[in-house]
Amino acid sequence: MLHAHDHAHCIADALTRADALCAERGARLTSLRRRVLELVWSGHQPRGAYAILDDLTQRDGKPAAPLTVYRALEFLVEQGLVHRIESLNAYIGCAEPGAMHAGQFLVCEACGNAVELDDPRVDDAIRTAASERGFQVRRPTVEVRGTCPDCQKPDLQEKSP
Amino acid sequence: MLHAHDHAHCIADALTRADALCAERGARLTSLRRRVLELVWSGHQPRGAYAILDDLTQRDGKPAAPLTVYRALEFLVEQGLVHRIESLNAYIGCAEPGAMHAGQFLVCEACGNAVELDDPRVDDAIRTAASERGFQVRRPTVEVRGTCPDCQKPDLQEKSP
DNA sequence: CATAGAGTGTTATATCATAACACCATGCTG
DNA sequence: CAGCATGGTGTTATGATATAACACTCTATG
């Protein structure tokens, strides 16, 4: 998806913004939570809770329990630092934390990458349609399955982070 | 949600349309699949696969295995007779089978009911935004959490089917 | 009625998520 | 600084959702 890029920069950037946001809010971005955030950001593919668990166990050598990861993810989602992709039971780093936004994602079925859409027109259309039906919106979820630009090119398929 | 209504009619109607559609397509709506469809339609709340399994076991007295239900649901979803609500891991009868449409739902967090939205403006906005990013859409999913009109009235809460 | 293909049953197992409770770390209060 | 309250983490167990592999059965069709 995002073509070749310096992903280390993505990660560093995400952590820096997370530090700033949490400091600002008085939220405690503990080392465990920070580490989980880093692991969520290890690519642009949504990662399952148990994949992150394996990372903690194997890459860090710290055997961890599922709850450890789920609790960290819960915190990160609450803080808007991570989104949950419902249709994949997986988590992905938020591209624009701080800015409150709906979770809108384009999920490529070929490479597995997901990018945030967060298009105001989509959000408007949803809110308009809902309000016409008297429905009070709390949290809109949009997850579009399909094929990303890179994977539409027949040759250089299956790119990852 | 849909106020008081003759739900038996909803069910009968859904089954009739399913019969017709499957006949037309040469798809085999077996008695098991038909029964699962009926159980999915037992209300306007999305139902989990294991809830349906319990119905089969308890209401019908036929002890069934999870796979039995999952296979029937898979068929029904393929035929567009049932939708899966990703954010609930649950299934709901399709209001307009036959008409190919995106899965757009308003899910009430108070009563648990879900209604199809299927608003063309929402679909257009998604397709426009996706296509601007070169993303090829295969299946858009929209699931809006919030509060339905009935549950916004303070008194008569918690309505069901 | 023989047979191929789709459907179903059965058993086992994988994957995703949470409950209950104990312990520890941090920061505040007196 | 001691004590304490709060929130974070560890541990164990369990619940909820979903699929794999393989055998048997039914149904449509020649």
C-alpha cells in the first residue's frame, strides 16, 4: 500500500504523538502499553491480539497472558491511539490520533494492509441518513473490503508493511 | 424499533421470498437451512451462531453441532438472505433479499435491534472516496452503533422483536 | 437403479475474549 | 516519611466464536 517507506519513522512518529497526547491528557502510557502500541504499529496490517501476545512472548522473552494484551489494547483504543477492525478481529495504529474521527478503513484482501479513509463525506452521509430515521449515532464503523492500488497491478503483488 | 408489529408476518414473508429466490436460482434451500433462516428471523436483533444452535437443540430437540449452523449460515449469507454483523459476531435476516446491496446497519445499543440502512448516498460516498484513492471496492460494510428512536424515549425502553 | 455431487453428522481443535482475584507500583495525604 | 488509595499488572481458569478432517446420506439425473 503506502509504497516503500521508512516504516521505522511511522513507528517513532506514532510513539512520539502517543507520548504527547497521553501527557496532555494525564493518561498513563506505561511501558507495557507503549510496547503494545509499538507492536501494533509493526506494520500497516491489522494485527490480532494473539499475534501481539506472541511478539511479547517471543521477541521480548516476556511470557504474557492474553488479558495483558487485551487490557493494553483497551486503553489504546480508548485513547484513540489504536482502532479495532471488527471484520478482522484485529487492531491497527491510528494514523491521526488526537483528531476525533470515525473509524473508516479500506482493507485490502490481497496484501492485508488497511488504511484509514476518514472521509467527511462518508461520515456526513451516514449521519444524515441515520438522523432521517431518528437514529442517534454514537459510533459509525466503516470497513471496506477490496483491493488496494498496489495489488491491482498484476506483477508486484503481496506487499507488506 | 419497528414499533409493535406482527412479527409472524415478517418471518413468513422472509421464508416465502427465500423460497422464491432459491427456486429461481436453483439454490437448494433445504429444510435445515430454511429452519436456520427462520431462527435468524426470530427477532430483529442479530443472533449469534450459538444462540441459533441452542434453538435447534432446545426448541427442536435436535442436538446439533456448531458446524451445522455455521454451514447453513454460510449458505444463507452467500444467497443474500442473511447478513453478518461483524461488530457483534451475529447474524440478521436481510430485509431486501434479491436486491443486491451493501450491508449497512443501524445497531441500537439499548435494545439490541438492528435495521438495515442501505442508503445509496452512503454507498456513493464510500465508492467515491475509495475510488479517489485508487481502491477497488468489493464489499463495503457499515455498522452504526447508537440509539434507535424508541430507545431515545426515556420511558418505554428495551423493546425487542 | 447407479452414481456423482452436494449436504449433513461427528469429533476434535483452533481462535478470540473475559472473569475473578491477588499482588505491586505510583502518587497523594497526613 | 508512613500509610493508604487507586490504578496497573500477573495468574489461572473459563467462556465465546469459528473451522478442519473425514465419513455417511440424500437428491437429482442419466
